[in-house]
Amino acid sequence: MKNYLLTPGPTPVPPEALDAMARPIIHHRTPQFQAILKEVEEGLQSVFQTKGKVLILTSSGTGAMEGAVSSLLSPGDKAICVSGGKFGERWGELCAAYGIEFIPIDVEWGKAVDPEKIKEILQADGIRNMDNGRRIKAVYVTLCETSTGVATDIKAIAEITKNHEAVLVVDAISALGAVPLRTDEWGIDVVVSGSQKGLMIPPGLAFISLSDKALKLADSSKLPKYYFDFKAYKKSIDKNDTPYTPAVNLIIGLNEALKIIKKDGIDNVIKRHQKHAAAVRAAMKALGLELLAPDAYSDAVTAVKSPEGVDSAKLVKTMRDTHGVAMAGGQAQLKGKIFRIATMGYITADDLKKGMETLETVLAELGYKFEKGAGVKALEKGLAS
């Protein structure tokens, strides 16, 4: 039985990247690897849409998130942490781990944060702290909240933060290469991402871009740090090197994946994601199913409310174990209540068709009544448009 991955990470890996990662390993302190690293750096800059350096870490995306706290802030600094899902919560947890006072903005799961709330807090903080200088130094947000399928208006938030001393830090782990993100043009200070989603290779690499404003903050950071010290990574990448042993074959595979993105063009890649996600949403409507985030949906992953009487955990398990099609269920308070269909990375139109056929089959088995074939028909129409 062939297995299909329609999960929001890991996502399928293209054959070119698989082949490259299967080659005999080379040493990382050699001109040969440094040449590859230079290519990867240029490819990442294109995807991040930045002229600045992109740091490459051997870790999951959470490692880069941790570094975005420990390598930017100092004792006494404050932050804003926007939380509207399981992964947005992580920003607050990381700040708490390092003793950073943070102001939480808790958003209803399935909704997007109102940028005006961030603006109000920044303005009020400036008034309260003009004398003691203990002001908010970072705003932590999530572009695509993977647990809910919500996309945040990062461009609007960047318009606010660019006139404040606080840096804007964006978790784009499940968004990079899947939804619009213009780092330099929008004025985003820090973008964090990972390898196993839109960049189409296995888990194990994390990436972070830093504006000049963020680099200055990193230079003055006094929180404890070692492995995730961005100054060490910046010093190394300037010489086409890494401060510690990198995941050599993952980087070699990433180079091939980035070549695919470059060949297609990042704008065309984003348009493909938009088409695929819109087709999935149309299919859900045709099946009489409701989206969790109808007003702030992401083109990377679609969260769908499970119909009454259907446990989404059972739905996901049956699809995976009986039919070989992996989707994702709900997390925390949404467990058993939603399922999530990814459209990011190397997930193809054929993968989505197989997924929709299987979803219809299992929904019928679990007692949900709908017009047979309606979802598949709507999906195919959307994919052909």
C-alpha cells in the first residue's frame, strides 16, 4: 500500500532531494561543502525574499524559535506574544523559560489577531516606560498557525512595528514557501522556519533571517545561550561555514529542493499553493463541511470541523491505517473535533485527489451523509481552473 502524506509536516520529499541525500557523505569543512552551502544560502534568501543572511541551524524549527528569544533579548526586556493556537503558545512558553516578562494576546482558536491590539500595547508601553527604559523589545507572532489553519496579517503588523524599537519576530515554519511572505519589502525583522514543510525535505534543519535592527539587538543580548547563539552563526555563514557540525546530507537535499523552487519561481509556487488550497476549501463546502477559520484561512493547511457524530481522531486513524492516507487531527481542545489537510510543499494535485477520494470513503463508513463524489468533483474543478 502506497502511503500519502497530507499532513502539515513532514511533507513529501521530491525524488531529486531523496537521491541527493542518499549519496555518500562528504566532510563539512571542505571547499566542496562550502560551495553547496553558498548555493543553499542564495536559495534561502530567494525564498525568504531577503538580501540579508539566513542562518542555518541543525534542529527543528523550535530551536530557531528558542534562539529568537535567547539570542535577541536580555534580562529585564519585555515582549508581546500572540497566541491563537498550539504553536503560538510556544512563544510565551519560551519567554517564560528565559525569565522574560511577556504580554500575552490570546486569540480565539480559528481567528486571527487584530493588528490594532498590538499597536495599542506598543503605544501604551512607550508612554508607561519613557523614564525607566524597560520597554517591549520583541513582538512574537505566527504567520500560519498550523493547529487551526489560520493565517495572520503580517504585513499590517510590520507596518506597526517598523516605527517602534521592538523587533517583529515571525514564526513562518509552516508558511515559508507556501503563503506570501516578503521579508524585506514588508519590513519583517526576524523570520523563523524549518525544513520539513514548504521546503520539502525531512525534519532536522531550522532557518532564521535577521534584519539590521535584529542584528543590533542580538549584539547586545545578555540572556544565557550557547548552541543557539546567532552571533556565532552569523560569523560563520559570512564565510560559507557553520559554527558546529551541520546536518550535511539534509543541506545537500535542501539544495536540490531549492533548485526546484527556483526553477518554478517563488511567485508561481505561491500561486500553486493558493490554487490547491482553494480547491480543498471548495471540496469541503461541496461535502457540507465547515471550515474552522473561514475568514482567516491559510493556503498551507486547511482545518475542517468534523461533522456531528464523527470523531475526527477516528477519521484520521482510519484513513492512515486502513487506506494509507495521512491527514492531521485536532490538538488540545480541538482534539476529535477537526481534521487538517495540508497543501504545502511537494503535495501534488494527484495526492489531493487520492486524499479526497479516501476522505469521502471513510466519512461514509462513519455514517456521515453527503452526495457521493461531490467533494472529488469540486476539488478537480478547482485544480483545473
